[in-house]
Amino acid sequence: MKDKIYVHVADDHKILIEGIIAVINTDKEIEIKGYSLTGQEVIDWFSLKENKADVLILDITMPVLDGFQVLKHFKKKRIDQKVIILSSYDDVKIVQEVLNLGCKGYISKNSAGEHIVNAIKAVARGEQYFSTDIQSSLLQTLSGQMVPKGDMPDKYLLNSLTERELDVLKLVTKEYSTSEMADSMNLSVNTVETYRKNLLRKLNVKNAVGLAMYAVKNNIV
């Protein structure tokens, strides 16, 4: 391996970037090569011939373009970039999706200080690397065990909703009762109740108020 491992950091919180850089700077084998605050900035940075990094530290939720879109761009353009996801989201479905998109490592933000340097060195060598909590979830999944649902981005949750579930969610915000929803949608009360229960489970909220707040927060209504 060459003397230095060059790393680019992408996160929408400058204070977190500074913290990551401070940890990385404690190791003489690793050198920072700039940072980005949006997914679009990442793509723009790597599009310039003079900009190269051995490893990209990438957050999932960023403005303009998110981490998923950055990974999809690399895959579409056949850019062989080694990427470590550093995220507060720990749901195993998210981990599996970014692995399918080509990332080589995944670290939860609450254990970044403990793992980031080792992760960079492992991924630079061509290995995969996961923080302990993520590794445990992946092993449970591979062995067929039930893995508790973790945190995932709102956008990802929204994409998991069916058209009917979205219709019910919109009617919840209008304070429709279950019977009123059934009449409006030409469905049985039991079917509407099933959609409502699915929404509570998928969006991880407890009641109609939680559903309404979620809908407003994500500009569904």
C-alpha cells in the first residue's frame, strides 16, 4: 500500500465533518482530501480529474442528492469508488441496500470515533468493514434470525408505502373516521383498518396524531 490513504468526507453537518477529520488526523497514514455538504457536491468533486480519494466517507441523508443517489451515480457511471457509509440509520434493510449499490463499509455514527480509522484502512485494502452493531445485525439476518427494526430515513419509509396506504394517510390528516374512509375509498371498514395498522407499523408511530404529524412533516398534505 502507498504511504498515504486519501479520504473525502461528505455530510450535511459541518460540525460532524470537523469531528471526523479530527479523529482521522490522529493517524499519520490517512490524509483528508476535502469535504462535501451535499450529494451533488460529492458528484461534482469526483467529476474533476484532479480530485481523487481512496475512500469516500458518505452520509445517507444530505440535501440536493442523498447518499443513495450518489451510490447509484457511481454505479451507473461505473466509477469504482470505495465508499464507507457513516449514518445514524441502523436498519439492516438500509445496510443491505447500500451494499447492493456497491459500498464497502457501514458505520453507525454513535460508534464513529471507535471505528472510523480501522474502517478506512480496511476498505482501502479492499476489505469490507462494519461497526460492531451493524455487523451483529447482518449476521443475525444471514442466520435467519429476526432482527429488530432500526432507524431509517423518512424518504425510504415513504417509498415503502402503497398507493392505498398513502390515500389513508391523507384522509387521517383530514380527521376522517374509519367508516368515512371506507365510504370515500369504496372499501370495507376491515380493509381500511388493515391499511391503518400497516401505516402505524411501517412509520413506527402509535396513533392517528403520529400519522398526521408524519404526513405534515414530509409534505404529504
